[in-house]
Amino acid sequence: MKLKLSTLPAYLKLDRVVLADKLDKPAAWIPELPKNKEEFEARKAGGEKFDRVPSSLVPLCERMVKAAAEHDGVGIAANQIGINRRMCVIKEPGVTDEFRVFFHPSYTVDGESKLELRPEGCLSVPRYQMQVPRQTIILAEWFEFDSDTGKLVSMRELFGGDLARIYQHEVDHLLGRSILDYAPRDIRRNKTAFIKKLVSLR
Ligand SMILES: [Zn+2]
């Protein structure tokens, strides 16, 4: 199939989203923030205050929200737009239009969880949907700034439904994975070649 530039999806023309074959795993934790609950407690006990979003993170968070909204996505991980930080933004479809920022997101699988196959798309894998197995219930852990007090809070919450799926998708990106990693090898190879072709036309 011969591709013409005019047939490219709009978000590829915007030249912002890193495609799946180029996704790098963020190498560093966000240095301004504690990387886990233990470090959070230790730094707080040591007198450190986390009363504002560190100023270097503000424009990055704004870029992520803008990119996700512009591309009509429900979530985006920082490394998908070339930001080397362990954070993502997510909005829960049908629940809110606001994106929530997750710093250092991680999760464990709840004992009641089951694996469920459902189709997923991804901004880094244009024009493709595939059945991806995800856990139905996860215990998510992350940090966020409380919008009322502005203070950094260590969060821990059970997620189910779409939110659980989107969260696992974004954490995957931060581990350097995309939905293509769940595809059979031949499909992954074909799709990667297709993506490379799209890139060469940019
Ligand atoms: Zn994605």
C-alpha cells in the first residue's frame, strides 16, 4: 500500500507523539520528588515540605495534558511526548473531563482481579487496535499534589473498570512497553514496519 502524507492521522502531523518503536523507558525518577512512600515519609520526617508542584514540572505537566487533549486521548505517559520523567496524565472517560496527574505511578494486582481481554488503541501505535489482556482490579500507588492544599500526597487506591485499564496502559509506557508488546511476533513485526514507514513520510 502506498501512503500519502494527506492520509496521515492529524496527531502524527503534529509531530509530538513518540511512536512505539522509539519509546524510551524514562531513565530517572523525578529528582524533586520522593520515589516511593518510604522515601516520602523519611523526607517529611526530615523536615522537608512538599507544598508546591516543583516549578520545573509545571510546564511538563501542562504539555502532557495539552498533548493528550489535542490528540483526543484518555491518557498519555511523559515518555510518549519525549519527556523523560516517570509521570502520566489520565482522565476517566464518562466520569470527568479533567486530566489527573500521576507522579511515579505503580500498582500491584488485587487478589480478586481477573485478566480481561479488551481492544485498546494507543497514540504511539497509530491506526491500530488490539485485544490486550489487563487486570480488572489493581491497587494503584502514586503521588499527586492535592488541588486544595497544594501538598504532595502519597496515594493508594483500588482501581477497576476503564481507569484500571488506562492506568496499566500508561504504566506500561513508563516501563518502555506499548500494546505491540502483547501482539504475536508476526503482527508486531508487520506493525513496526508500518510505523517506520509512517515515520519516513513525516
Ligand atoms: Zn499508549
